[in-house]
Amino acid sequence: SSSVTIADLVIMVLIILEIIGLVAIITLGFIIFLAVKLLRSDSDLQLHNSKLKVSYFSGKVVWIVGACGAIGSGLLECLSRTGCRLVLSSLPEDLVKLQNLREGLANADCAK
């Protein structure tokens, strides 16, 4: 007959904990690897390991929703140098700021 003793249970629990610990260490290592890769990356439109180049946008129409926000204005700044046509939109209360952004760009359309 096969009976499981307390010693067997303790050994199984220790093996499971060791496996969980190993997985946790591997996961932590991967998170640290990604964090270092992110910190060493530049803030250009090209992401690491991405095949998308900034030149992809040349001659295309790009609509930036929320152009007055931090991310939208950052995209606007980067994309304005690519040769694409920009369509900008934002909240109604940001209309003056949106018009100021538009005046600073020769190739932007203003959408309300």
C-alpha cells in the first residue's frame, strides 16, 4: 500500500516552494531587464524591436486626438517633422491652445 507520510508532504511542499521561488526570481529578473531596457531607450517614435519607422508617416494623414494634452503635444512635435498631414482635435475648452498649436505648424488642419 502506498501511504503518504508527513515527511513526504513536507518534501513536496518544499519542492513546490522552491519551484515558486525560482519562478519568482526569473520573473523579477525579467521585470528588471525590461525596466533597464525602457530606461535606456530614447523617447523617439521608434520603439525597441519595432519595425515601425518615423518615415512610415511621411505623406500620410495622422489625426491626433487630444493634441493639447501632454502625449498629444509630444506626438505633434515628433510627427510635425515627418512630412505627414496632421489633423488636430481636442476638448472645446482647449480651442485657443489648439489654434496656437495649429498656427505653429504649416501642415496642420484644425478639427473642432
